[in-house]
Amino acid sequence: MRHRVVFAVVAALLLSACAGPNHTQPNGEPIVITRQVEAHLQRYFAMLGAGRIGAFAVSEHGTIGFYAYCSTGQCRGQYSFINEALQHCEGYHQGHCLILAVNRELRRPYKLVGDEQAMLER
């Protein structure tokens, strides 16, 4: 009986790890981005759908955003959209870049420049 309980606990832990992204509010200190970067983020979210995957990177100053995505929906496991988004974002030489979103999930909260009191949620 004890082995079955241990097996059930291990199986539950493994399944929870494979369950997919957590759709709760992202953690961490919000990054401040410009309205132009937010508009670019919204275009990125609009591009995703019908099985598309991708990543959105933003400069640490919130002034540059770049996204990379799979247009065919057949790219799983073949390409690192996170690396592509980061490399192209940093190619603008506006400081270090970080990932703001992967697929349709925000990885970090953000605020708009000038809207210090308004926390945007997805």
C-alpha cells in the first residue's frame, strides 16, 4: 500500500510539471515600457493563435521590443524563439533585454511610462 501512495505522489508531481503554463499574475518587479512597445506587444499577441508559438523580448529601459514566432504552427522543439527574440532585441544596442512574454503568457508584469499607478494585467 505504501508503494502505491509514493507512486501516486510522484506521478502527481510529474503530471503537474507537464500541465503547462501557470496563468496567474506574473511575479517580479514590473518593467516600465513605452506605449509603442506595448502596442508592439499587442501586435505580437494578435499574431499568435491557431497553434503559433513565440517569444517577446524588451530592453531593460522599456524602449525596444522584438518578437519571434512560428508562422506555421509546426515549429515545436525545432527552434528557440526566446533566443531569437533576445538576440534581435539586443541588436538594437539599447541595453540588456529580457523576456516579457512566451507564447500568450506574460512572464513579467509591466507598467507604461507615465502610468506608474496602473499595473497592466493580461
